Amino acid sequence: MSPENQLPSSLAEQLEQAFTRPSGREIDQMREVRFQTGIAPHANGSVLCSYGNTQVICAAMIEDRVPGWMRQQKVEGGWLTAEYSMLPYSTLYRKDRPISKGKQDGRNIEIQRLIGRSLRAVLNLKNMPDKTLWIDCDVLRADGGTRTASITGAWLATRIAINGLMERGKLEKDPIVDHLAAISVGIYKDKCILDLDYPEDRDATVDANVVMTGSAQFVEVQSSGEEATYSRYQLDELLALSEKGIQELVELQKQELGKKG
């Protein structure tokens, strides 16, 4: 742009400042991610995983048996299954427990299936003979991204649990083949952003949850427009943001494991 066609500096600054996130973060900036391990002492592995104000307790427990269908069909190896729930006080208004309504919560079922199949994607179950790995993810505080925090924290809890089994000689081969993490992305005020908190998730026109491995392989992409459409270019931008975020999450997982030796 030639000098005579340049915008006045005050107007240029206004245009640059026109878009702001509620938290003040940059479009590719995640919330602070924290891991507190050993939060549930009776579990084989446990982590309190925090994405900003979102907090999820992720615990892994191992049983020396497999589901009946595996025995009946003579399927070799082991199994992994996951359960997800939101504690009644995890949101601004009390959330009823599903058991009080006498039926399962459809959203909980969808999310726990996502957690289970995501983790199974990075496990060689044949290296877990006659064992079932139970993953429990309980949301302590919800501020957007509970399912993605559950997946990232659940992988770390699983890694800790498997390390313990191998140290005690209960497993001969490591069943975990790669890291796993998940992050949300979306379009908010016409901008593609990384790691949506609740105000952004509420008002986003497009939101997506992306699960990837440490080697940058996609496990799952859940993407939808909220009464809106989005372009291929925007989808590519969302995927690029998610890959950046997941690389950062994997690095944080490695750092946490490094603390434990």
C-alpha cells in the first residue's frame, strides 16, 4: 500500500483491535493447562486435568478380567471402556444425576463413547491379556471443553496406570503406542479460534472437537455449524489451529511424565 493510500494509524489500530476474545487471549492461544497427578489414591492412575477453569478428574483402574462377550467370542487381549459424568455442582445451576431421573444421559453416553474409542485408537489391546482398563472422567467444574480435557487427562492417567503395571511385572509389553490429546476449535465472531471457553462455545457459529495422536494422526473430528455454514478454507484453518494446540498438549504430557521419571 502506497503512503497516500495507507490508513490513518488510529483507524488501523481500531481495525486491529475490533476482534477480542472474552478472555483476552490470542486466536491461537490456549487456556492454561495443568495436570495434578495422584488425585485419586486408590486408582491405578489419576489426574486432575484443567483447561483454564474447566476441571476434570480422570482415573484409570485395571481389573484382571475381560467383558463376557470377549470370553464368549474368544477374543484375545484385553479391553478398555470409559465412563463420563458431570458432578451436580460442576455448573452454575445444579445438574441432576442421571440416576435420579431413572435413565441415562444421552450426552454422557456420547462423550464416554468418544473417550473410549479415542483411547483404544492408541492402544494395542493384545498387549493387555485378560485385563480391562476402566476410565472414569468426572467433571468437577465446567467452563467449556470438558470432553477434550477428559481425553487428554484420561490418556495421562492411563499412561501412569500402565507404567505401574509394567514396573510390577504385570505386563510384558507396553500396550500404548502413541500419545493422545484433544482440543476444541471454533468460529467466533467470524474468526477461527483455539480452545473455546464457555462464553465462546455458547456464541460460536461453528464448533469442533479434534482428537489427535502425538504423531499428528487424526483420531476423530467432530465439527458442526450452529445454524451456520463454513468454508473449506475455514475448516482447514480450524484443523491447523487444533494441530498446534494438540502438539502443545502432548508436550505438556511429556513434561508431566518427566517429573515422575
